[in-house]
Amino acid sequence: MADINILAEEILKQGKKAVCRELPPFIRAINALEFKASDNNCTYTNGNTFYYSPEYICRQYKTNKSHTTRLLLHSLLHCALLHVYNTDFKNQKLWDLACDICVEKIINDAKTSCSETDKSATQNNIIKKLSEKTKNFTAENIYYYLQTEKEISDDFNTYKALFSIDSHSIWYKNTLFSTDDDEETIEVEARSIYKREDDRDGPSQNGGKTLTEFSNANAEKPEEAWREITKQIIRDLEIFPSQRGSNVGENLQILESVTRDEYDYSELLKRFIETDESLEINDDEFDYIYYTYGLKLYENIPLIEPLEYAENGKINKLVIAIDTSGSVKGDIVEGFIRKTYSILNSTDFFKKSSEIHILQCDADIQNIAVIKSSQELEEYMKNLVLHGFGGTNFTPVFQYVDKLYESSSKKEINGLIYFTDGDGIYPEKTPPYKSIFIIHDNGFDKSRLPIWATPLYIDKNKLVTL
């Protein structure tokens, strides 16, 4: 047994050297992982440690000397793309598959001799087919396509055999059981992993804790640390063209998708609906006698300050444009509207003279709803019908807001919030009012945005449960 352990360590050592030699941008990533032998007949990582079975490593190396290097790259990319931490998806089996397809594509595109596999040609055929349906090839977008494509169930086992080479059970530390799993359930696998960890470290290691408590106590590489490592990988790939592989732009977009800061839509919307009250004297409530008496008696010290805030009769207007083009799925749009409804109900926006213009638009404005009360918004929600599903042109919406801006007092327009996947025709001119693009496509190429456009990214998984 000692000999096979030493041999496995040497194989992994050579695999690490191969990664560093052929893909220098991954040097920091490979050194971020600890390596630890496991009794499980597979490999897996929790973002901090790469667990491996010596027997499995030796057996796979005997079959294909490139297999170990590919395993390492596969796990590194799961960590760099934060797949290890992003486990809030309802269908865990499809999320696992989507992650594996995503990382295998990047490895294939790198075209390194140290990670060659006889499966690449078949994998690429499937990837090409999926790419035609999935605009940006992030794991999240692959997942959403697989989830909505019902016939994928017929191909699931074929896809899993082609793309899955490691176990993801350890990722699901808080959700260890899925009713959709087969006999090799996540709970069974995870219990096996943690039990063996416990056995090796001594019988008192668990200390009587539940499996979930024990797994939560395991040390993990912080998500932010991997985000920084990913940023470094991106910088190095941009500096060293020879290390980029094919499909450079697409793969950089996939990596960049995890380095973008997601924005709290609740905070954004509340910021937009906060309006500056008019700094005018309210003549109905102001008493000039006390005011002037104080100035006379105390030499320029009034007894009462003038009331600064007064109703000015202005109507505050917020425009929310919703991209309902063919590339945006209806359940995501509905999730966004529901979230907007919930946020507005928690504020006093409608207690003032306010209105919201909700525009549904693709290449043109397809529907306009002007809402002046929480009751009207609730009614809009109950009778929601989506319109559009064509191409995408942002210009008509900006023309609509331009007219509102020109016909109203400047202070009446709170601004424009545009919910979209980001892919469309943008106006060339910078608008004179606040405008924000809420991008729900985490693989969107920000270089396509005009210089004036402000993009903020939102996790569409938080808008809709799939």
C-alpha cells in the first residue's frame, strides 16, 4: 500500500508540473490546493483540498497518462469558476453536468498535449450543438438550457459519461439529499466521504455533530480568494497569447463572469426611488412673527427655523424597461417583476405622488403600463401577460424616456432601469438622466456596451427557482 501511495504522489507531482509547464496562468491556482489521499474511488475537491484515491490515480494513469493532468485542470476550473460554492440550484444532477460540460470545453479549447483525451471529438460535437442554443457558455446558462430542454433526459447518461470525471458530492454541504438522484445519491456519497475523513482522523473528530454541522466545520478556501485567483488567470491569459488556446474571447468571458460583483437589486431600486424633497418654504406652516421676533431680540438668531420641506405638486416617475426579446426566458422576466413588486411594497414610494412606467420591449416597445399605486401594481402582477419575443433594440425605450424627460421637470424623472441580457442595439447618445442596465446574463461581454452605459449584474437564480 505504501508503494502505491508513493507512486500516486509521483503521478500527481508530474501532473502538476505538466500544468505549470503548458499553462503557466494556472500556477497560482495549482498551488492553492492541498492534496490528500482518500479511500473513495474517485477524485473531488471542496475548494481547499484535492482528494484522490491512490488506486484510482494509478489505474487511470495506466490507461491514459494524460488523465491525471486533465483531472487536475478539471478540478482547478471548478474552483476558479466558483462552481464549488454555487450550489443553490434545484436540480443538482443537471447543475453538476452543466459545470462539467463548461470546464471540459475550456480544457479542450486549450489544446494542451498534457490533457489530451479520446473523448474530445465527441465532446466538441455536443458542445457545438449546445452552443447553438446557449449564447454564452457559462455553467449557469448551460444549466438553464438543460433544465428547460425536456428531451435532455434521454441524453443525460450519455452526457454524464462523456463529461463527468470527478465527484461533486462534497460541494453540497447543506443540501446532501436530492429526491431526483439514483441509488448513488448525494447523501450516500457525502456520508461516505465525511465518514472516511472522520475514521482517518480518529473516532472523536466528529464529536457527535450531525453530518451537516461536521461538513460546515470543514475548512474551505474562501470564495473571494478563488475570485482573486481567477482575476490573475485572466490577466495572464491576456498577457500570454500562446497560452490562450482557441475560442479565446468566449473562454475569457466565461472566466470573467465570476469576477463581476453582483449587485443587490433591492438596494439599487430603493436608491432610484429616493427623491430629493423640494427645499422650499412651506408658507402654510411657517410663522413669520416668531421668526422676525427672534431676529430682533437675539440679533440674527430666529426662534424658529423655516420648514424646508413642502409638497411641490410634482410627480416622481421611474421607468422600468423589461427586455422581452426571444433570447430572454419568460420565467426570468416574471421573477424580476415579482421581485420589483415585493421591493416597492416594502417602501413608501406610492405614498407620495409617484408613478412607475413598466415597458415591455424587444426591437420596439410592445406594452406600456403606467402604475400609480400599490393596488394597480398588484393588479398588473395578477394579469401579467408578456409581449414581444423578437429581436432587441434599446433605442425606442430611451426615446420614450427622453420625451418624458423633456415634457417634465428634470427632478421628476428618477431614471431608467433596463432589465436585459445585454445583447441588443444601444443608443449612441448619453442620456441626461440616470440609467442602469441590470444584466442577468453572467456571460455577457461587457465590451459590447457603449462607454456611457452602466452595467450591474444580478444572479438570475435568485429571480427564479429552477
